[in-house]
Amino acid sequence: MPNEFNEEELMAAARAAREHAYAPYSAFAVGAALLCEDGSVVLGCNVENASYGMTICAERGAVAAAVAQGKRRFTAIAVAGSAEGATPPCGGCRQVLSEFAPGLRVLYSHGETHVNVAIEELLPAAFELP
């Protein structure tokens, strides 16, 4: 499993994915770039819906797309939101990411820069079935 990756390239891919977001209700576009263990990158973006609970987060979209491609081992994910504030994954996305990759590195935008943190730091007590 590659432990080294180019943070700037992964964030750039997330920012590019953000351009495809469908966010007509919140105007809060988010993109995600999921680095798979094999070195490939799978993109996702948020897709809103008039029935707001049906909205799909960028991170879960990327995980779903990767799983559909037969990929289930991930090294890192980059999440890019707006140029203002921080955009860490929501609680639901943290749980999904933790289930697939307990050692995942999570990069998320914070203004014009980004933060690099372990998923365990974002979700220290992930839900697990006994």
C-alpha cells in the first residue's frame, strides 16, 4: 500500500470534481478525490435533491463509485469545499470512510490551504458491529 502521495495533486483533483457538483439549493459545492490502494483516484461530488435527505455527499459518492469499480482499499481522500472556511467530512461520511479504511488520511480544504488528518482523529469512536 503506498503511504506516500502528492497532497497538492489530490486536492487539485478534488477541486476539479467540485466543478461538477449539483448544488442548486445550498450553492455549497463539494468535490472529493479518493486515492485507492492501487494508485488510482476516484472522484465524487455532492448531488443535492429537492428532497434534501436524499442528497449525496461528495465523499460517499466517491466511495460508492470506487466500490462499483471493485475497489475497496483506500489510502487517502481529499475534500474540497468553498474557498472560505473548512470543509471536513460530515459525521456520516466519516463513518463510511472509517469502515472502508481505518488508517485513511483525510485532506480537507480550509480556505486556500488544506488540513491533513487521520480518520481516527476525526472519528475517534467509529461504530463497529460486535
